[in-house]
Amino acid sequence: MKKSVLLSLFAFASSALVAAPTSFDFKDPKGVNTIQFKLDAPLEQIAGTTNGITGKIAFDPAAPESTSGTLTVDVASLTVPNKMMSEHIQGERWLDAAKHGQITFELAGLSDVQKSGNNYTAKARGKLTIKGTAKDVTVPVKLSYLPGAFGQRINKPELKGDLLVVRGDFTVLRSDYGINSGQMEDKVSNEIALSLAIVGGAPQS
């Protein structure tokens, strides 16, 4: 009997220590999550933003390597200051928003994780899909886990919950994704520099 009770207590304690990861929703109620993109060609520099970001990431501060999830960008939300150029970007020759309306990043996990308090640097491994072409990529990222900060961000401090901030800078090649490959590179760089600063929320009921 005593042995059975001890085993039950041990099992309970073990399960309590293995907490499930928290799901953070990146559909931002404030509408300020953004990804910036820049193409710096010899004749022109194109710079724009997108805030059409959705998706969820499961994160456990005790086991950051197992972080996973999917982030999605609405191609129709990509804009530059020149309206006609924005239409071209979304058009058939370039990103073809009509047929390929979403850019997705499927996060498989983190490697080379370094932790300092609630801040982490790591390499995010996953699959990036643009214009129907999927490529395995590794992206350097910085994560900030902010327990209890959910209500502060939306100016409702009475609401409980956590935040996860994701920042990163990396480059992709449009030729890798069949985006008008080899064309107009004097005006539209093959290299696309991306910079993201996005926040996911995990409210507590």
C-alpha cells in the first residue's frame, strides 16, 4: 500500500514538472505586428511592410528547443509607398497573390539556444513557402518571454497572460522561389532582406 502511494505521488510530481508548452497567438489585436522587407538593387531600392500576420507558436521557457508552430503572411497585405509598385508585387509575374495568397513558415524547432533570463537567442529551423515553393531554412532569432505582460500590452492590466516577442533579420533569394527569376535585377534585387518584430499573446482565462 505504502509503495503504491509513493509511486502515485512520484507520478503526480513528475507530471507537474513536465508542463505543457504555452500557445501564443500572433494575430495582433493592436495591428502593429510587422515584417519589413527591402530590395536594394543598383538602380532602385524597394522598401515595404506587411502587417497581415497570423499563426500560433507553442513555447515552453523550460524547453525552448521544442518550440514549434506556423506563421502566415497575407500576400495582399504587402505594401510599398508606390501604389502601382504594390500592385505589381502582388501580381502574377511576382508573388501572384491570386493563386498564392499566403506565405508560410512552419517552425520545426530551435537550435543553438542561448538563454539570459527570459531572453533567448537561437536558430529557428523550418520550412518557408513562397509562391508555392517550399524551402528548408534556418533563421537567426531573438525571443523574449514576458510572463504576466499580456494585459499591459493591450492597456487592460486586469487581464492575465503572457507574451512572446520574436525578432529576426535574414535574407531570402527571389530566384529560390521562382519570383520572376533573373529578371530586372538592376531595379529589383534578387536578395530580399527581411526584418521581423512580432508579438504573440497567451491570455489566461
